[in-house]
Amino acid sequence: MVMAFADCRHRETHGISQKWRAVADWAEYLEGNLSEEADGRAGIRLDTEQHTHNARRSVGARPCFGLAERVGHFEIRPLIWRSTYIESLRQRTIDSAILINDFCARL
């Protein structure tokens, strides 16, 4: 799996600027998934706030935003990317994905 991820990471970052931010997004995603797995194996039941915090990391939306830039052959400027407005849009997208995932998991 590590080799597959390394290959994907190489393809994702080949030919883009050094300032590209996806490294942190992937690390947060992987950490979130490890936290979910560890909590599940330990039988830990999270409250709503804890669940939402971890789900925001593990849902995978932030790495997908970076992939969209790569696939679309563009980079959003850091000043725009970090704006409050764009972050609020990202957060709404992430929360929508969490809602859909949680709903479908209970069907």
C-alpha cells in the first residue's frame, strides 16, 4: 500500500510548484483514518463533536480539492485558497459529505 500511495503522490505532485499545499491535506486524511480505526478497535464511542472533528479529517474531501487542481492543470493562489470565504465553502462541502456518509451508513 505504501508503494501505491507513493506512486499516486508522485503523479499528483509531478510538475507543480513547491508551494502546493496537498501534503498537509493527505497527512491529515491518513491520520483521521488511523484515528477512526484505532477508536473503533478500542470500542470508543465518540460524542457528536469528537465524531465531527475526526470525520472532517477522514472524509477525504481536502485531498480531492488538491487533486482537482492537479487534474484541471491549475493552482489556486495561496492568498485565495486561505481566504475565509473559500474556507467556508470547503467546510460546507466537507460537512455535506459527512452528512451523506453518516446517513448512508445507517441505511
